[in-house]
Amino acid sequence: MENIYMIECEEEKDKIAGINLLNKTFSGATNQKTLTWHEAALKYKKHKPLMVCAKDHEKVISVCNWLPWKFVYKGKMYLAYQSCEGATDNAYRGKGLWREVIKYGNNLLAGRDIDFSFCFPATLSYYPLCRAGYHPVGAFKYRARVINAFRRRNKEED
């Protein structure tokens, strides 16, 4: 683990390696097309998306993305970054590496003069995010009701 270090992925080869790791871990995750969209469509003059990688020598072994969002509340604008997709290579899991990537990214964001960061964690990422400093602010419960399209209507309902 002494050869592992964190960087902001600014070089194209690191971004592509990060995308490949996401796709290897989660099929249907960010791809080159969505990365281009992140960089073009969401390109604010000052606030750009952030990708952080952990590398072992030159191999990208863990990655996380953050996207900027602007919120208006009671007439005041707030800048936030959303922690989006992240993954760690199977050979490096269970060592707290992704949590360290999150911490490193949050330290970089602190230097960008933002108001807050947030995420909508999946089950597997919930506790590592809490250990990295995120705090739950709410729990949302969803309830689905099945609609029977073949239900016979009661004539009295007409």
C-alpha cells in the first residue's frame, strides 16, 4: 500500500482509466459520452466537475466523481458538489481506499469555496461515506402501489 497515492484526475488517460474502472465495476455507469457531457454541459466558468483517482504506481485503482450544482434558497445562491459515482478495483477492496478517495476529494472541494457537498448513497457506499465525513440529514421512504390495469370498474364510479 506504500505505492498508492491520490490525485485529481486531470489527464485524459487517468479519466479514461477511471471510466473503465466504473464500467468494469458497474455496467451502465459513466462512459466517455457522459464524461464529455459533464465537462461540456456542466462547465461553469469557475466550477468544474471533479474526478479523484487513487493510483498504485500508474494504475487507477479507485475513483470518485463530483458534479457542481447551484441551489437557490430564500433568494440566496448556494454552490454544492454532489458525490456521484465511485468504484474500487476488486483487488484493492476492503482496505478503506474508497473512503480515502472521498476524503481527498472533499479536501480539494474545501479549497473551491463551496457551501456544501451531498450525495445519495447506495447501500454499499452508505457507511464508507459516513466514515469519510458525510452526515445523514434525512431518510426517505418510498412506497409503491401496484395499479391493476385489468380491474373492472364499478358502474357506480362512472
